[in-house]
Amino acid sequence: MKITMAHGSGGESTSELIRQIFAKHFHNEVLDRMEDSAIVPGNGRIAMTTDSFVVTPYFFPGGDIGRLSVCGTVNDLLMSGSVPKYLTCGCILEEGMDMDDLDRIIASMAETAREAGVEIITGDTKVVEARTGKGGLMINTAGVGFARDGAQCEPSQCADSDAVILSGTLGEHHAAILGSRMGIHNNIVSDAAPLVEMVNGLMNAGIHVHAMRDVTRGGLGTVLNEFASASACCMNLQEKDLPVSDQVRDFCGILGLDPMYMGNEGKMVAIVPKEEEEAAVKIIRGSRYGENAAVIGHVEKNADTTPAVVLHTQIGGRRVIGLMYGEGLPRIC
Amino acid sequence: MKITMAHGSGGESTSELIRQIFAKHFHNEVLDRMEDSAIVPGNGRIAMTTDSFVVTPYFFPGGDIGRLSVCGTVNDLLMSGSVPKYLTCGCILEEGMDMDDLDRIIASMAETAREAGVEIITGDTKVVEARTGKGGLMINTAGVGFARDGAQCEPSQCADSDAVILSGTLGEHHAAILGSRMGIHNNIVSDAAPLVEMVNGLMNAGIHVHAMRDVTRGGLGTVLNEFASASACCMNLQEKDLPVSDQVRDFCGILGLDPMYMGNEGKMVAIVPKEEEEAAVKIIRGSRYGENAAVIGHVEKNADTTPAVVLHTQIGGRRVIGLMYGEGLPRIC
């Protein structure tokens, strides 16, 4: 079965589509009321975010656009120091979209939401004329999280001697999408994952996280440059400590890509006080998706510091990691 | 200037686009922080909604897709009895989109948000390959509102003898879009509007609104059928009291359309206790966009009632208004 324009009519076909796919997988007490707005318990301070996902292919090693659409929004909420709670799901379907594919993608969204402990409480579906001739899908997820009292994570908080912790190996998601599009067969799988357990772990243990960011489009190099300029710090990284899998390293080597600029969808960088670095790494390593976490460098900030990201290479050299040059193709989310 | 794939790269072109168009128009303290999540004051109970807008043409008499994208989400929040507060803006641009058109549309979103008293606090922009060859735009807005204590608006609350109040004339938005697409020149303009003032008026005056719904896709006929089946009531409407402008009546007559199923984007129907109907109509008539409000019928509910919507015609006949037949083309939002 294919999606037709009638599925976007607002009439019986739309109701059927919603019942048979969206309501079936997302099923929860709030969504089931099928009102135009969902009313849920709130909080004194809330975090809001939105992200649209237009990546192709929809299915790739290690994930799909549905999993990605939940992880991206959940992780954005987490990085602000909030507890992700509710998601909305706005789907724009292209005429010709395969219904079984849609079913798998929505099932994947639902499963990822359960894993992340968030509820998808309201949604909307539109159908547009086919762009590609073979049907397609764009997903917007907006999210609300509850801000934690006391948590103050902002790039400007990075301070002298803070540890730079990376939660795992670089580049998997980017390499998986690129490999899929190029028809390359290898064992690299996307790392798309909700980082709820590791962030909650850090917060609940009272680690004073100064800044946190998920490593997505633009890669680690981009995130750390933003931190460096927001806090007027120098980020000194040790090349030997950077976690990169052999497979991704080889893949990058062949294609001339730099893991420092490759996008992930299930990794984060956290800046924590030096005296808490061991405890923080231990918590992340003990959490789901954090087994390869490592301290990859330290922050330097004094009167003479020029904001920069500097990689200290294994042979004793210094390489300045600038802003990403070019576009980081293909689109990864 | 046209949108190119580079505007979706996440690099310098994306930043420039965001600065020159989105940040310029949406400018507010929260958005200006440009974080992935926006943190704002919350509330004990919140309402959430999402809607995607894919209508063409982007500009039509009386409005544009930007104004529509704010009104639709604001009105959905209002209809749940909540006070709309925050909006997210997720734009998917097609390669080739005209930058001046985008600028006008985003300016219109900003202006409508100001009128509605909501803040657009976070956003996301993606660029996809052109679908139509001439560039295009899809907008998702998700919204958060603060639920009012005590307000309990639900279709199931409709009770015997309640008044059915319509806030104005039927069909303008639908006729304006249809006329635009058909190249028909007349004076019909879309009624797209945020209904904040009239809903706040009713709530603040303590009117016991049993159910409220904006009259959008599917029209008044569809809304009242949903109310009738949710509350097992019969909605008796008086044809002579239905507000329809002469222009829309003529337009519908020529094309064989029924105003009962035409979509609006700035009208609502409210079900209120009979003893409060005069006060409610007065409040709505005194509010912006409510000058043509009228009691159009009453609810009947007793042991023998069959849920239905019945139009009592001017010549003394009875016409059952069923669920919408067909699709209500063209897409109006």
C-alpha cells in the first residue's frame, strides 16, 4: 500500500492512517484522546526544542529516520540540563510513500521514545505531492523537558583546567549514512541513541557539568570551537586519547575525511571540573552507550589565552582545529 | 536571491540565513541565545500541540502561510482552554525558494505571534531538493500553552438546551485559497486570525464554555458532528441564523460548494449554557474578529436523542448535516 493524497484529506482515509499506524504505535493515555492539543502536567521551568529530519535513506545501518527524530530532540533537551518529557510528531508524507516503511519508522520512533522515557503526546500528518518520484517522509519533533533546579550548563561556563570528556567514539553516524548512500558495505553502524542514562547519571551524582553538547552535524571540532569562543578558552586535546574505532578511522582515511568533523547522533562532550573528571568518566562508562568514554583534553584559560581548539598530536606536534571547512556532506539528519 | 542546498549545511550560509531572516524577525530574549533548547518559565499543567503547513500558494488574499502557521497552532491551544505561550518554528525549505518571499513569510509569522501574545522561542531550518521546480516551504509550528485551572472544555460536555455560538461568517479562508488557485478575482479574503481576544474574554468573564473548536478543515458540519457523537446530542441549527457573507454564498453557489463544510482559519464554535448565551455572544461580538458572532442553534439531549446535526431550513424543512463527503479540496493549510 502506498500513501495517496487522500491520506492527507482530513477525512476517513486520514483517520484510518492515524489509527492503523500512528495511534497503534504511539498509544498512550494522553495521545489516545485525539484532541488537537494534549494537556499534561507541567513544571516551574521548561525547556523547548524543535528539529526536522529529512535524511535519506530512511533506513541505514544501526537506525532509521524515526529513531533519529526522537534521539535528536531528546538529546537537545538533555544538553540544556533538562529532563526530556513530551514530544510532538509532525509528519509530512509524500504521495507514494510505502505504508510498510512508514509503519516500521513509526514503530521505531515509539520504541526509541520508550527507551528515552518520553511520551509522544500529540501529532499531525500532512501529505504533499511526491518530490522524488518514489515517495518520502519528513519528520518534525518538538520536545518539552523539565528544567532541573540548579543545573547551569552553558558553554560560557568552561573554566581553566576543566576536563573535556567525550562519551564515545567519533563519526559512526556520519560514516553509516555516507556508506549507505555510496553503497559501501562495511560493519559501521550509526550510533543514534538517546543519552538519557548518562546525563541523568551525571546530574544525579551532582557532577558540576559546566557545558554539555551532543556531537552532531559539524562534529567535535565545531562543538569545541563554539565552547572555546563562548568562554574565551583554549581546548587542549590529546590525539592519543581521542576515541575513534579502527573501522571509522579506515573509512575516513580512504575518503579523506577528518573524524573531528564527522557527525554522531549518540555522543556527547561534557566539560567538568578537573577534580570531578574521574567520577564523571566512571558514570558515563557505566551508562548505556558510554562504554568508550574518555577524558580527551583540558581547558586552558588565563590572561593570555587565545580562544582555540588545539590537538596535540602523538608525535609531539600541535594542530589547530578550526571551524569546519565546507559542508559536512551528506546531510545526516 | 534563492535558497541553495548550502543554506542547509549547518555552516556559515545557514548562520547567515538564520541571522538575516529568522533572528531578525523573531528576535526576543530567549531565541537570541541561539541554544538548541530554550528554557522558559513553565506552569503546573501545560497544553502541547503541533501542526505542519504545506498550503500553496504561500500568499493569498488576506494572509500567507506564515500567518496561518501561527494562527493554527495558537487556536488549537486556545480551544483546549489554555493560554498560548510559546511556539517553535521548524522550516523545511526547498532549494530555489525565493529569499524575499521567505523574508515576508517569516515577518508575517513574527507579526502574527506578536498579535497573539506568544513568543517563538526556538527553531530549526532544513533545506531539501526542490519538489516543484520553483522552490517551496513547509512550516511546522509546535506550541505550548498554560492550562487554566477549572476550565473544562470537552466535546463530551455538551448538554441539553446549550447554545451553539458561531463567532463569525463561514468559509472565507477556504474560498480565498480556492479562488487563488483557480485564478478567480473577487473580494473574498482569508479570515486567518488568532482568536486570543475572544477566548480570553469568555474565560475571564467566567462563561461556562462546555466545548470549543476552531472551524478549520472539514468545516462547521464536521466539528458539530464530532460534538454530537462525543456527547450523544442532537445539534439543532437554524439556517436563517447561519452567518455567511453574500460573496461566499455566491462563490459557493457557482461552484456547488456547501458553506457547512468550508474551512475557516479564524472562526470558532462555542457551546455554552443557554442562560449564558447572550453574555457570551456579546463578549465575542465585542472582540477582534468576532463582530458577526451569532447563536446558530441549540443542543438537544434526552433519552430518545439520536446524535446528529440537523439544519432547520428557512422554508420549514429539516436537513441532516452528515459527515463531510469527499475531501474538501484544495488543501487549505
